[in-house]
Amino acid sequence: MTTLTVEQNETASAPRRYTGGVRARRLGDRIFYGVLSASALVPPALILLFVIVLAYGAWPAIQEFRWHFLISTVWEPNPDREEYGALTFILGTLISSICALAIAAPVGIGVATFISEVVPMRLRGFLRFIIEILATIPSVVYGLWGVFVLSPWVMNKLAPVLSKTLGFLPIFGEPKDPRNMLCAILILSIMVLPMIVSVSLDSMRAVPINYREAALGLGATRWEMIRLAVWPSARSGFIGGGILALGRALGETMAVTMVIGNGHRISQSIFAASDTVASTIANQFAEAPSDLFTASLIELALLLFVITLAVNLIARVIVHRVIPIGVAD
């Protein structure tokens, strides 16, 4: 008769483990991990695909004009001798975007400061909701408002005042067109304002409460506390929000196309009709008379894509340095 030890007896009496469910769960985990990994690769793959498609479509113009495309102001779709240059549209894009940012940034930081530091707590959510509504309005609605409200107001009210007081400056002189660069600047400043407010508000909320308490404890007024404790700590967030807004302004199409006048020129006066890269593509792509003309428009799109992508990447880096992950809205 065989005698079993205690360990052998416990081992013999213990039920066998069923490993099928564990293997199934592990297989499911691997599949889930693979699906997530593939999903994470979709955005960079799309960006690469966009660049490849645009570069392929623009290649005839790149070969034909090379770097001259970036420095030429001639845009002549003459069938006998086609010549295209993007400098006029690049300057129009930069002027409208930078001037819009110069107007919207101080206003946006001021609005964010008011919501974060001045207004009572019970009203902050409501005011932020109002700001977010501005960000959800379609650009074509902004464009229609610009055509029927903003443009007449600029020509009938604002332009005479500026010409009378500052007419000695070339930027406020002739020519004066009903739809002009100033209208584009103003409407862009309104469109990028919600983005600046949102990022600036998050950056100020990320400033530790101890900074405020220390400033107030040393006898600072509320204004001094904001100026000496809050704004310096949130400076990187202000810069990041401004760059994000600049990226939005650079690529805005419909609203700018409807109010800028499509003048195909850069004038000294902000009351003159002008053009941007995006508005040129929107206006002329459907009527492209030749393959080289189409390739030139696609090269404009490629140039705008690269500039906007670079601006947004710079902004993301700056914003992530100042706003911790997990800051609640």
C-alpha cells in the first residue's frame, strides 16, 4: 500500500487549472493592443499621405519654377507663356494673420484674465461657454457677417475716421475697396479669439494657488497679484495659444475669401483688396486653365500645409510645457 505525503496528497486533491480562458484573454489583449497600435499610426500616416499627394501634384510646378516660385510676384495664366509666383499671396497671408493675432492676443489674454481672476466663480462656466460658442460658428457664417455687416461698417464708419486722423500714413491711404485687407484682419481676429482665450485660461488655471496667496499676503493688490504672480507663470501658455491661433489664421479660407476682395496684389493701404494663399486656391482651383496652373495651385497648398503644420507643432510643444496633463476644464 502506497503512502502519500502531505504535499503529494494536497497536490493530488487540488483541482486542475483550466488555462483555456487565460489564453483566450491573452489573445484578446493582444488583438486589442494591435488595434490600438494601428489606430495610433493612422494620423501620422494621413499626414504623410497628404504630403506625398500634394508633392506629387505640385511636382510639375516645382520643376518648372523651383525657388523662383517663392520670390516672384507674377501670377500670369497666359496660355502662351505661363508664369506663376506665390510671393504676393504669401505676404497677404502673413500680413493678415500676424495683424489679426496682434489684435486678438491682448484681447484674448484680457478676457481670460477676467474670467480666471475677476469674475465670480458661478459665472465662469457660463462665460467660458459663450466663448466656446464663438469657436463653433462655421467660417461661412463669419464670412456672410463680414460681407453684410463688417465691410459696410469699415467703409462707412471706420475708414473715414482712420483716414482723417492717420491719413498721412500710407497704410491708411488710397486705394479704398469695399472688401479689403482690413476686413480680413478684423474677421480673423474674431475667429482666433476663442482659441487664445481657451489656452490662456488653462495656463492661468495651472498656476498654483500658493503664488496668488503669497502675493496677496505680501500686501499686493489684485492687479499687482495678476501682473507679478499669474501672468509671468502663464507666459508660455500665452505664447502657445498665440501660435495656435496663428496656425488657425494662416489656413482660414472661406471667411477671408469672402471679405478680402481677391485683388491679386499687395498694396500699401490696408483698405485695398488683397489676397492670401488659401483664398487664391479657393477662387481659382475650379477654373484652372492648364495642368501647370493646377500644379502651381497645389504647390501653394503644399506650402500652406507645411507652414501650418510647423506652426502647430511649435505651439503644441510650448503648450505642453506649461499646462500639466489632467488639468480639469
